[in-house]
Amino acid sequence: MNSLPQPRQPWRTPRAQLESTTPAVLRYPNGQRSWAKLQVVSLTGGMLSLPQPVVQGTQVKVMFLTNGGSVMGGAEMLPPVTGTTQPFRFVSLAADDQRRLGTLILERSRPSGSQHPATNAKEQEWIEKLRAASTRQHEPRPWRFKLAGAVGLLTAGLAVAAYLLHFGVLK
């Protein structure tokens, strides 16, 4: 399983609000299981409706079904919001599960009647490229730019020296 990086972005991770009740299973380290209903999900975690809250910090496996297949990931339970709703954050999620979850979020986060899914995917790709470019803005320039600057300065110096030699200033 891949460990999920914790987001440092100033923007909020896209979420899928699930209209229908999506059943989920929590599997505890001791082998016990409990049922829940998944209300909201993102690539970093989600919100569950539970018969009773789970102790904060408990490590569980969260399992649920999507149209693309099942998703199972390691999760840590966060403090309950109410007596029956409790958030969790993913701590590990396999690549295939990430892909299925990403597809679900993309399908559910798109407003009804919006563009064709391929168009939306292209827009999302463009947004990701823009975000990546903005984070690279402060990276040091490649050596080619330094070399070009040095060659330009050398050329300018030689041109000045040739000019001064031509008029006899440097004799």
C-alpha cells in the first residue's frame, strides 16, 4: 500500500457528496467489524454515519463499493462531529483504490448537466499543470540559462575589446 502524503495545498481537496446511502465496513485491528454509511469522501478521508462513535485515533480499514469497484484503505478515526457522524482520514490507500476513488469523486463533484467528462478531465489536467508550474516558480534555473548568460557576457566582452583594439585605445 502507498502511504498518502498529507496535503499542504491552500486549496481544499475535492469531495464527493454521496446522495444515496453508501454502505461501508470498518475492520478493526482485533478483527471485529462494524457497519457504517459513507456520507462524504475525498482522496484524503471522509465522513461516516455510525451507530456509535469510534474512539478517536483508532486505526481501521474502511471498505466500500463504487461503480468502478471496491475501495479499501487504512484510516484513522478523527473526533466525532455528532453522536452519529465521525470523520476519518486515509493513512494508506493502494494505487488502484486511489484511482477508483478519484473516478468516483470526479463523477460526483461535477455539477449535473456539466460538460462532457473528457472535457472536465482536460480542464482538471490543465489546473494540475498550472498548480505544478506555480510551485516550480521559485526553483533555481537550469544550468543552460547560466551557460547562456556566461556566453553572452563573454561575447560582449570580446566585442568591446575588439572595438577598443581597432581604434588603438588598448595599444
